[in-house]
Amino acid sequence: RDQPRSRGLGDVYKRQTLKHMPIIQDHKRAFENDTGPNTGGMGTYSDVDHSLPFLKIKEVNEAKAINVATANALREEFNEGYIGILYGGFIATKNGVKLIEYNARFGDPEAMNIFSLLETDFLEICESLTEQRLDKVKIKFKNRIIFVHIAIMLMWIGFGVRLFNIQVINRLNSPQGIKVESINGLRGNFYDVNGKNLTQNLTFYRIGVHTKKISNTENLINELSSCTGTDKEVYILKINSGRDYVELEKKTNKNCQQLQKKYPNALIIKKSFKRYYPEDNLVSQIVGFTNIDDKGISGLEAKYNKFLEPVSGSKLSKRNGLGVRISDPTLPTEEAKNGADIVLTINKEYQAILRDELILQMEKVGAKASMGLILNPQTGAILSMVNLPDYNPNSPNDFDIELQKNKIVTDLIEPGSTFKIVTMAAALESNIDLNDEYNVEGPYNFHNIKMIEDSEPHSVLNVKEILAFSSNIGTIKIAEHLGKKSIYDQAREFGFGTKTGFDSSTEPAGIFREPSKWSLSSMHSIPIGYEVSATPLQIAMSYAAIANGGFMSVSYTHLTLPTILLV
């Protein structure tokens, strides 16, 4: 009582950060046995049942505990000198425990002076209790803050990793790691007149592996072996060779591309095509063959190579900064275009029959070679063309290169007696009577240059009989009557000395000199097919003109070609 008042409760109150100052009406004593006058409203803070609606039970209990601790401290300090209790209400907030209000409860009227008596010591007790509580709350909130900081830091680290992955490792618009891959189309095929395949394109796959990029070697070997049918031990030996890249299959017809999707960084599968000729030798010298790069180098394969060849496409593939293949839908792709198909006038059945017949005749007479040709005289379409011996275009290196020639088109021969149709046609053009007779007894002395004889002797033959018996003597006598120019002009009309147009690059025009260059002996040679050279195709086309009513046709073997070729 005698201690001077140094600080008041107002000073303590003013130092608190209070956002709310509750004004409440107390209807319950702080302690059940207290019957003194109630001068404050702190009962609500010390009793759970009468707590403010915005206070949690835990907070009310904390405030009650502080009140009890304060009362006990006062009793110990003043013992019998204690005549009342000063207690306060506290609330736990985000900023710590806050002092709400101080109130006094008195046991007798003299307790009114408790402010002056207890002021200094009570302030120290209250402040000490408050600081202890604040320290606990600070620790609690410090832990929460640390947790929040760690969570935020981890979130930013995740953002950073993701950003680095997008902008650096898997950057879509980066030119690095982009590779252009070629897409091969199919070479155009040849078909016979009935639409039957004369060529095919077989698909093959080359399979390699980057040994250091295999995630599961055992699984890869097992799955690849199941696909190709190759023994697993073969793959194991190759993979364990110590090389970074190993070719497991050089040429297999098994499609294992589904495994490339499963092992995109380790397995390399490249598709290629190989030309195949299902009829082997049958049309080898007509169609020809391609080289290892699928380029035509013989026959029609070479002639129409630019139309048969496909137009390659391309696609862009991409690997990230770690070398892993990634998908990028923005990368452009250009599809490949297949080559044009060509339908020939060749009839595969006719070709087989003609070839078999020629083989039989070669065996019968002991010939080393033979040729045969079937064509349509009205159109000039070649239905069959056979040269023997021939070769297999699936393995051309196993045969003499000379067998690749289509000799019906490329080789020159003397027509011989087949040329006699020219002399007889010239006679018809000169209006010689077919019944005119000629002495064909041999031998015939031609201007003391050469003695001419017939293989079958006759005495007198008319014009028709001379042609029927192929009489050399009769033909030469008719030619002498017609003269050089008549024979020359008629031969030119039949196409001798000019290309048929079948293949301008390999077909020769033949040899047929102008009359001014003929010698005296030419008149006994040229009318019967000597001193003249022509291809078997030229001779066949001259006979086709007779069958076609005197109209020459242009020989051909194709029915359909790309439009650009027909222009």
C-alpha cells in the first residue's frame, strides 16, 4: 500500500496491439466460491461455457490458465497480505497472445486500493507470462513459416526444372537435334495385257541397335528374336561384341517396326525395297532389271526409269538435349509418291508358249540360239517376244551380259529370202502379170559374175509360183526387169533402212544403201535379201504391213504410260 504508483494498468493496456476491445456482460464468477462484488466482465474469459463466439475452446483454456497462474503467483508473493485478485483476459491471435482487459475482484472494500499495491509486481508477472506465451507462439508460427517457405521453394524449384526441360532439353523450336529422314515410295510395276504382275516390290528391313542405349537387353533380344525368327544367341554375340552400334539384320522380310516404338533410342529399323521378277526368265530381255539402288539399267526398266521411279518424301525427327527421341507435332512431313505402273501388250501365256516351242526346236535341230515374235499386224502391238538363251533378272550377275540384249530389237541380220516380198511387192506395184512365166532352170549365170541356183530345181514358174517356191533365179530376173529404183523405193516403204520406233535408243536403222551406191552384183544380191541388214523386228513389221492390207504400223509393247510420256 505504501509503494508509490509508478505505472498504471492503462500503460500496460496501451502497449498492446488490440484490434478489438470486447464489451461483455459477465453472469458467472471467475471462481465458484467467490461471493464478492463483480466489478468486471472477465468471467466469460475464464469459463468455457461462456466464451465469446469468435474464440476457440483452446484459446479460452489458454486464457484461463494464464489467469490461474497469475492468481497463484499473487498468493505466493503476498501471502496473507493478499486481499483480492486482479485477473485479466488473454486471446491467442496470429500476432501472438494479446492482453484483452484487466479486472479486479474484491474480497472486502479495502481491495479497491489493489491497483496501488500490486501495480509494479503484477505488471512484471503479467509481462513475464505474456512473453513466455509469445515465445511459444513464435516458435509455433516460426515452424509454420519455415514449412511454408520450404513448400514455396520446392514449388519454384519444380517450376525451374520444368522450364529448363521445356526451354533447353525439349525445346521445340530449336534446330539442334532435328534430323531429316527420307521416306521411300514404291517403284512402279509392269503388268501384262491381262493385268498380271511381271514385277513386284519386296519389302526388306535392316535392323541395328545402339548397345549402350538398351534399357533392357534381355527383353529386347527376346522380342526381336520372336519377330524375326533368328536365334537369340546370334543377337547376344553381336550385342556383346563391344561396339556401340551393331547391325543385327541386314535384310529381313519380317516387319518389326512396332518394337522401334518400344525402344526408340536403341533400336534402328530402316525399310527398303527390292525389285523382284516373279516370272524369272520369261520376260527378262523385255522388262530388264534394276541395280541395287533400284534404278533401271536394262530393258524397259531403263527406258522408262524416270516414270517408274517414286518421288521420295521426307519427315523431320527430333532428339532432345539428352539424345532421346521426342515427339513434335509441329514438324512438317512430306509424303512419298509411288512411281507409275506400266501395262504392256505382252501376253504372259503367249510368251510362255512361244518360249517353250523355241526351246523344243533348238533341241530338235541342235541350234545354239533362237528368236520368236508374235504381234498384232493391225495395231503393231507386240504380244510375245522371246530370245534364247535368256537370263534370270533376279540374279543377273550369274549370266553372261550378252544375254541381257533383246536381240530381236538390237541385232542386225541379213533378211535373206524373207526380203523377196519386197521384190514381189514392187512387181505388183509395176503391174506385172502374176501369170507371167520365167525360166528358172539353174544354174543361172548372172552377167558372168556369179552362178545363181535354187535349192529346189524347177524349169518354168509364174510370178506367184516364184514366190511360193522362193526361187532365187526367178526373183532376180523379176528385179532385173523392175530396175534398182523400183526395188529401193519399195524396200523403203516397207521400213528397211529406218527404225521401227520401238526403242530409238537401242534400235539400229539397219543398212540399205541408195541405188547410186549399188554395184552390178547388187542386183543379184539385194532382191534376195543380201547386201541388206535389218533387225528381226523390222522384218516382222514388213510382213505385218502385208497382213494389214499394205499399211505399216508402229511396233510397241506398252498400253499405258504416264501422261507426260504420251504428250
